[in-house]
Amino acid sequence: MLKILAFSTAALFLVAGAAAAQSVTVLGGGMARECSNAALKGESDRKFEAACTLAIETEILSNRDRAGTYVNRGVLRLRRNEYVAARGDFDRALELKPDLPEAYVNRGAALVGQRRYADGLVDLNRALELGVDEPEKAYFNRALAHEGLDDMKQAYFDYRKALELSPDWEAPKKELARFTVQVR
């Protein structure tokens, strides 16, 4: 029997605020492109959110680029732990493009941030089913959700999968360091 223990589940609540977000590349110029670049570069400043909002309100965008701009604005909000506002953006993106895996992985992260772990799992699983571009982020967020549901075994395996997919990523390494595996 394999038993997996985490040293401290308190770390989950510290990490949940730093859930892995995934942006969408928006092609073309203008504010939508500025919003996309900011999300891709890890920005969270409200001035970039304003560019996203301006793009949504004034630019002529394809459905994919408009949905991507909602995702990118949501990512900026997610980075500031504004989970409700971020979720609203991901919901709007999915209304426009229901098969956009990045919207699911980010909405899942927002739900995990709100400690709605079971709901987050649904979206994170859907992102993986749809073939999200950076699956390691979905696995990392899914590990957070499993840990929040006290399923340490599945959390451990999802952190390991995230690390396997992105061996240089420090976040899953840090989380895995908290675990002890015992074979019985």
C-alpha cells in the first residue's frame, strides 16, 4: 500500500494565491496585443487591465481574439487574487469560444483560489481534455484542488506530472518537497 503524506496543508493556502495562470496569444496590433503581451510577460498592473478593457470595448476582434482578450484580462486579475472578477472574464471567454482550454484552466485556478476545489477540478479536467497548451499548469492547479479536498495521493501525482512536463519549474518542486511517500 502506498501512503502519501504532506508535511503541511497550510502551504496550500499560500500557494493557491499563486496558482499557475495561462494566457492566450492574440494576433494583430492595438490594445488586444498589448493586453496579450502583458499577460504573457507575467504582468498584473491595472494599466494593462485597462488596455484589455479598451480592446474589448472598442477594437474589432475575431471571436477567438475577443475570447483570448477576456482570458488575458482575467489572468491579470487572477494574479492579483481578484477571483470573482477573473472568473467573470473566463466565463465570458467561454461564452464566445466554449472550446478554449486556457479559459478552463484559468477558471479552474480562480475556483481553487476561492477554495471551491471540486468545481475547480471540473474545469481543470476539461482543460486537459481539450489539450491546453501548457498542461503542467493544469496539473499544478489540479494538485492544489486535490490537496484542498484532502486527497494527498492524487495531489502528489499531479505535482509530479507538472514537474515531469516542466522539469525546471520551481513551484511543483517546492510543493513536492513537503511530501513523504511511505510504502506499506
